Amino acid sequence: MDARNAYRESAVRSANPVRLVVMLYEQIIQDLRGALSAIENNDVEARTREINHALLVIGQLQATLNLEKGGEAARNLDRFYSVVSASLLEAQFKVSPEILRKQIANVLTLREAWVEVERATSIAGSPQPPAARSADAPADRTAPADWKA
């Protein structure tokens, strides 16, 4: 195992649930930026690999949602993940850097909302998990309005 992977594994093992969500968003952003680079380099294999990995991460986030306990926030996240996934498939099919850039912006916005949740929970000392499992996090800060289906 190289040093970077060891560091990442250590960070994951010590992270609280909100930090893990932030890390997953960061991975999606990294994957989509890699897909953009692959488009610029006409590298179909790399583009496909990066988009597929982003889709796997999104699927993991979506699978952990508790739609019963999470209320409207969880339902909004579920819709967000579905729209992003569909957009990534469209970007792959159309080889569209524009669609990828838009989805990077959407995920960055949502990541910032989770960073705020992380700050709030660390200040309050609360181990409360995110809105994916609880209705306490702000539903109106999950993403820009244009992602709703």
C-alpha cells in the first residue's frame, strides 16, 4: 500500500459520518474532473472509468439514505443523486464537458452545505449523523434549485 492510500484509509477510519459524506463528495468531484481531462485528451477509456466511479460513489450515497427517518431532506438528496446520475450518463453518451462542469458545480454546492453541517456538529460537539439519516439538517441547502426533477 502506498503512502497516499494509507493516509486515505486512516482518514476514513477516523472520520465521523458527516466527514465521510464530505469525503465522498470530494471523490465525486475528483472523478468528474478526471473525466473532463479525459475528454480533453480524447481518452474514452479514462472518461468511462472516471464517470463509472463517480456513479458508484453516488450510488453508495443514495443507498445509505433513510427515506423514512430522513424526511424531506433525504427525499431531496435522493432526487439530487438520481438527477446527477442521469446527467452523468448523458455526459458520457454525448461526450459533454458542459454537462460535467454543471454537475461538478452542483456537487461542489452540496459539498459546501455538508461542510457547514460538519462545522456545526463539531462546534456543538454533537455526534448527530447527517440529514441522510435524520431530518435535522437544513433541506433547503442541499443543492441548487435547477436539479429538481
